[in-house]
Amino acid sequence: MLYLKRKADDFLDKWKSQQDWKPLIIKGARQVGKTETIRRFGRMNYENLIEINFVEEPKYKMITEVGYKAEDIIKNISRIDPSKKFIKGKTLIFFDELQEFPEISTSLKFFHIDGRFDVICSGSLLGIQYKRIESNSVGYKTDYPMYSMDFEEFFLITVFLAACPQLYEVI
């Protein structure tokens, strides 16, 4: 399947290259490409991509039962699914559908302090749910708004496809 390059791809590359990275929250309306963009970034830049989707797998909502420290959350994820491997510096933890469990954003401070893993969260309509969060990890996270494909992104894809007409069949 052909992936349509987005402006968020460049932002993610810059985010990863920073010396003092902070966990990232990508917010945006439904169906703008957040999940696919993050998955692709994870597959291309990490040995391991641990994806936790709080809608598809609500059992993961218990990972903060004993606290918000990164070590405790990793331990609880491993208990739920022992096949998930956490390798320091080579694992991206992706919490998807954050609006279903906004409390996980409290852990971002602890993941930043721990520093072993990169963390990206994604969700829709996050501002509405922030009232439920114990602590919003201000200063320990980066927020990025993602929007629907704009004219510039569409134009670049159109130019690319005009230069490579054989790809029309793939789309």
C-alpha cells in the first residue's frame, strides 16, 4: 500500500533527533492519519513498536493501577502480554486512542525521567477529557496538532504521482 507523506513525518524525524526528547502527544480530529503516521514512523525508526490501543484493548487501562512510574507500567504491560519486548533505546511505546484513557498522560513525566523508551500518544478531542487527568505532565511532554491533509501535502503527492504514473495502479 502506498503511504502518503505528511508534514507530521518531518516533525517526527525532528522530534526523534532531539537530544532531550520529551514524550509526544499527537492530537487531532478523527481519521486524519495520526495512527498510520505513527505506526510507519515506529516501523522505520525502531526495532520494537509496542502499540497499546485503549479502544481495541481496554484491558490495558489497568496498567496504572500501582502507579504512573514507567517501570510499573512496563511491568504491567508485560504481564498482560509477555510477547511485548522492551529494549532500551530501541523501543517506541505508542499509546493510541488516548481519549479513552487520558490518565496515561500522567505517566509521561515518569517516562521522560526514566529515559529508556520513546513514547508517543495519539488521540482525538483530547482537550475535552483533560479534566480527568491527575497530572498533565506540563514541561515533560510535547504536543503536536495534526490536521487533515492540506493543499500543500496534496499538491506534493499529485506532483509525485505525475512523475511516477506507474504508481496510479497501486492507489
